[in-house]
Amino acid sequence: MKKKENQSGWNTSTKLVRGGTLRSNFGETSEAIFMNSGFCYESAEIAESRFNGEAPGFVYSRYNNPTLAMLEERLRLLEGAEQACVVASGMAAVFASLACQVRPGEHLIASKVLFGSCYYIATQVLPRLGVEVTLVDGKNLKEWEQAFKKNTKYVFIETPSNPNLELVDIAAIAKLCKSHGAFFIVDNVFASPLYQHPLELGADCVVYSTTKHIDGQGRCLGGAVLGSAEFIAEKLLPFHRHTGPALSPFNAWIALKGLETLDIRMERHCDNAEKVASFLEENSKIERVIYPGLPSHPQYELAQRQMERGGNLIAFELKGGKEAAFRFMNRLKIVDISNNLGDAKTLITHPATTTHSNIDAEERINLGITNGMLRMSVGLESAVDLIADLEQALG
């Protein structure tokens, strides 16, 4: 199979279309889907050399596969990482990035506002493995400083956070992690690899749900972990190979095709989100709108500093609580009710009763996830039509 060299110097659009392409002897234009579980070897000696790592090549699709390898290389080029590993889902990526290295007696710090499943891992799974966990107000640098201990080994954040789009200062936390010898993981799903660059800001590892913007059309699950070659090769890959969170080659191929249009789609996503957020902010039935691209966002200055655009996620709170939120959602004609995000279609969800329903009600309120809060993933439709639909549902 042939692979083009010197791809790191390409511009983003070229990387998204051609990065990591491996062509077989048939010379196909579109990347091939290698739907095979195993591989054959020309000799017993070659089989031995692949298993002991002396010779390059594929061994088993639970480990890797040509289609998966293309996706990993394309993501690596896009992120500017040394190495990447793709897995079966975004949550598989989050869990693998931690589980591959944590030990009993170690300490992890995470921001309080997390996706429901991330919150579950931090508060339920890791403590059962003997890991001490401290949750802090991600916006409060003093809390971060006070949370570090001698046994602090890991830090995990989402920024912007799910669902209320709080920001964490990546560069500031990276500096703290370096001074304390802690491994810093950033979930960068909401911003996308185009509009926020955690590795450049000092993070050690970045995780994605490729299900979201990277596929971008609601077709398949997937996840990715990116970081140094040492971390991926020595810690993540052994865990991945022996625990089996493998990505399907077909799903990898869909994500590859999704990457080809990621930059074009994200431009429309963000353009639409900016217009929709401005409309919502002016409506009297809306208590507040949270969008990193609006000057009204409490951390707008930070957003301008570490994000290139505000993304396509908007959080807003209706006056009247859950009853008003449900009534509004049920009147929508174009916008779909769904807990997914990053789709071509505009989607809306009520976090308190869906994505964050596993969090205690009192704790949800403390985190700012009220009964009137909605999270909207703005899609690729006409912004005029979206605003008209929102307006009639509010009316």
C-alpha cells in the first residue's frame, strides 16, 4: 500500500481530504473499507516478527486495520499530535485515556460540569478502582490551585462543558499540571479540532467522540485519543489491545469521509449558531443564553483567547422551568428532540431529564443545570428557517 509523505505541511483543508490515505494496488480514489478481522502472513517468521513488534504490518483488526490506520493518521495530522488511537465511541475514548494508566491511591482532579457519563466515571467508576477524585469549579483558578495534592496524577476537563458551555482556561491548567507532574486530558468535542487546540495550549492528551462533528451526520459511533507517541504506544495501546474497545472499519470509513467536509460544515454550523444565539438573546421568554461567541458569555474574553469560533452548541434557559421547556420543545417543527449533537440536523435536548439525569437534582442545580435549561446543537439548515421555527415555538 502506498502512502504520501510530507503531509504535515499541508493546509487544513488538504489534510482533511487527503491526510493518511493508503491506496492499495488497485489505486482506488475513495479510501477502501477493509472489513476483515484477521490478516495472513507469507511465512511463520513474518508472523513472529509482527507479533513481537520487529516488523511493521497488521495483525488483527481488534488491534488495527488499514481503514482505522488512515483515520488515525488523518486525525493526527489535523490535531498536530504525535500519535492517535481510534476506539468504538467517545466514552470509550474518555475511559481508555484514564483506565490505561490510573493506579489505586492516585488522585484525579476534574471540572464539576461534565457530561453525565463522564461524571459517572469520575464519581463512581474511578473511586471503585481506588482513585481519589476531586471535582472543582472549572472557572475558579484558585480552586484548581488548592485541589492539587502530592498524589495528584491526572486532570480531566471538558471545555466548553456539556451542557452549560462553561470554559476552563486550558493554558492555565496545563501550567499547574506541569508544575505538579499531572497528566492533563481535555475533552475537545464541543469546540472541534478546528476551533480549539488543547495540545498547543499545553494539554497532554485530547479525546473526541467522532460520533459528533467528525462524522457530523448522525450515522455512526466512534472515538479517538490523541497525544504523545510515548503515551499512546506504551500506555494506551496495550490497554486497548487487551480490553477490546475496537472501532469498526466501516465506522472508521464513515468518519474518514466525514472529515473531508468538516471545515466546510463547521463554518455553516458556527454561522448559524451565531445568528440563532443572537435571536434567542433578544427574546423576552428566554431567561439567559450561554454561547461562547456572544459578548454576554461570562468568559467571553477567555473564549476569544483559546477558541477560534464559538462552535455550534447553545445553552439557554426558558422562564417557567421544565413545563415551559417541554412546551417549547413539543411545538418545534423543524428542530428535532434528540440527545445527540454535532449533526447536520438541528437537535435540542433537556439535559436535566436526559443526558444529566443520573446526577442528583440538587447537584444539577448547583452546577447550573436548571429545569428550564435546554441544549441546542445548531445544524446546517437555513438560519432563517431555524429562527422562524424557534420563534413560532416560543410564541
